[in-house]
Amino acid sequence: MNRIFGSNKAKPKPSLNDAIQSTDTRMGSIEVKVKKLDAELGVFKGQMAKMREGPGKAAVQQRALRVLKQKRMYENQLLQLQQQSYNMEQAAMTTENLKNTMATVDAMKVANKEMKKQYKGIDIDKIESIHYDMEDLIEQANDIQESLGRSYGVPDEVDEADLQAELDALGLEDEPIGENETPSYLQDSTALPDFVDSAPVEELGQANTPTAEVAR
């Protein structure tokens, strides 16, 4: 049945990229023809340079003119196809840019909706309340630390004059100790005082022993 009446299915239309590829193929085939004609013209030019004026040279000139006309025709077609290909490439680039733009706009719309949903669940008053609660908690924590660091058994008000008198009584205001001096509480209890020049005699009997021997 399809062979007699044909099919109702329409063939898909070629896309812009398909048209560009087809045009580029045609341009390639025309460029090959132009190069072939250039080679023929070179041969004719060499022949005419060696020939004298006459019917033979005129025949070669006529053939060269026909080849030159074909070359000009193909060159004009090539220029038209190049312009068409350029226009289609521009259209394809513009279409691609529009697609990218639409994709970007769609993505921005989706992001905008998501952001609105997220912001609906945020209450600025609640956030401010949380800040106030945090400030109160920090202040309470500081009060607790201050309370734990409180000293016991120390009067709140101490008279500085009484403290100075107590320091004087303890002898803490004597002359300062020099660099090479040793504090009294670090000195050896068996060491000699500074005002003694020589060591004391150990026993009185031992000191008189030489005198007794002389008397004998």
C-alpha cells in the first residue's frame, strides 16, 4: 500500500548544521574544479607563448576563453556559497547563544523559587530573640565565673595604713639585698659572722699543751 500511495510520514527537515555541512561540501567540490581550470589555463598560456599568430593560436585562445569563463562562473558560485555558509554559521551561533541564555534564565528562576522557599522559613524576629538570649547567657556565665573566683576570709575593705604598719613590723622594708649577697634565711647556720677575723680555739687544754712540755 505504501508503495502505491506513499507514506504519510514527512521527512525531517534538515537542521541548520546539516545545511552548513552540505554547503561546505559543495564549496569543496567547486574549489577542486577551479584548481583544475587554473591548471588548464596554465597549459594554454604556455602553448600560446610558443605559437605564432595564426589560426592555430586563435583556436587555443578560444579554448582558453571558454575555460576562463567557466572559472569565473565557479568563482562566483564559490563566493555565494561562502557568504551563505557565513550567514548560516552566524545564525547557528546566535541560536546557540539564545539557548544558553534561556537555560541561564530558567536556572535563575529555579534558584529564585528555592531562595523564596528558604526565606519563608526564616523569621528575623526569632533571630534577634536568639541574639538577646545569647547575650543573657554570656552575661550569666560571666557572673558565675566571677562568683567562683571570689576570695573567702578577706575583708571587703582593708586599710592600707594598717597593711603598711604590719609590713614594717615584719621587717620587710629593710635595705634591699645586693647581687652577690645571700638572704639571711638562706645562709648556713654554722657559718661565721662577718665580724670574726679568725676561727675560735677548739679546747683550752689543747692550746696550753706546748707550754707544759717546755716546763718539763
